[in-house]
Amino acid sequence: MRLTGKVELDIFCKKYKECSYKESFQEWHDIVKKANWDKPSDVLDTFNKTDPNCRTNSNSIVCIFDRICGSRLICSIDYVIKSVRIHEVLSHDEYMEEKWKDKY
């Protein structure tokens, strides 16, 4: 899969230095780059702590990856062109506020 929006991972790692996110994100990044997902169930086969069909307030569908230390990666996946776009990385508390549901 082609991966875009990686700068969001760096921004998050700089903001939350108390957890070792960088190693976890690098592992996630490497797995995603090698993946060849055709449908949401393929994502679940790779990452079982994922919601590949999360609906936003505008009725868009995003994929929520649950990562180390409670962070969440909000992404969109285009299965046709084999692309994953990282929109945002949030702490557990930021995610639970659900403000992100109004953005996408």
C-alpha cells in the first residue's frame, strides 16, 4: 500500500514524548507498506484492533487504527489504488472527545 500523511506520526511523537511511539509507528508503517488490502476484512486480518468502517458525522468512512499507549490513527483507505492516507493521530483522550468526527 502507498502511505501518505506520515508527517502526522512525527508531529504526534514530538508532542507525546512519554511513550515510545516511534518504534510502534515504524512497525505499523512497515506492515502497511507491505500490505495489499482489497477490502476492510483484509485490514482486520492484519490489525485486529482496527475499525475499518468507522462512519464520521458527514457520513464518510475512515479507518481507525488502535496503537500503543492508547493512540488512534485516523486514516482513509482507497482499496482500488492501494493507498492509505493518515489524517490524524490522536491520544486516547483526544479521540474520545470525538471532535475528529466533524473533520472528515
